Amino acid sequence: MNEQPPFEYIGDESLREPITRALQKVVDPEVALSIVDVGLIYTVTVTADKVHVLMTMTSAACPVTDVIIDDVQAELDPVVPPEMKIEVELCWNPPWTPERMSGRAQRVMQW
């Protein structure tokens, strides 16, 4: 089971917890679990002017991609300083696999 940190975080440590909590509020509606638990977030990079979220979907054919990306931006908006841009980048390499799921998600999904 995957019990490692949910994603790589680079940057201002004071924003790590609020950003992680915000991302945990975003639910993948197809599986009714947090995108953090599902393992969709690869990296969060915080610089002086931007929060960059590198993420994936469980499938390139995911019908709720736009909804999830919008939800990520909406949840991050109140916790990110107003002068910082929020950028969400979707990638497919490396591809998502069930091993990226948290132990909790694996138990819920019975994997």
C-alpha cells in the first residue's frame, strides 16, 4: 500500500499544509474520494509568484477532467496569497496507476 507522502511539494513551507488541505477537499466524482487519496496530484511547486500543480487523471478519457481542474483552482484560491497565480497543468506521463492511491483509498476501493 502507498503510505508515502501524497505528492512532491517544492517551495514555501508555510503554504504546504493549507495547500494540501485545500487539495484534499477536491473530490473525484467518479470514485467519491479526494484527488489526493486517489493519487492524481504529482507535484505542487510554489514560487514567489505562482502555485503550480502538476496532476493527472485516472484515464485520458475522464469525463470530469474540467470539473476537477476547476475545483482545484476554486479550493486553492482562498489559501493562496492573492498576488500569486494558480496554474494547474495536466500531464499523462507518468501514467496514473492504482499504486498511486493512498492506503485509505485502496481500502475503500477494495484494491
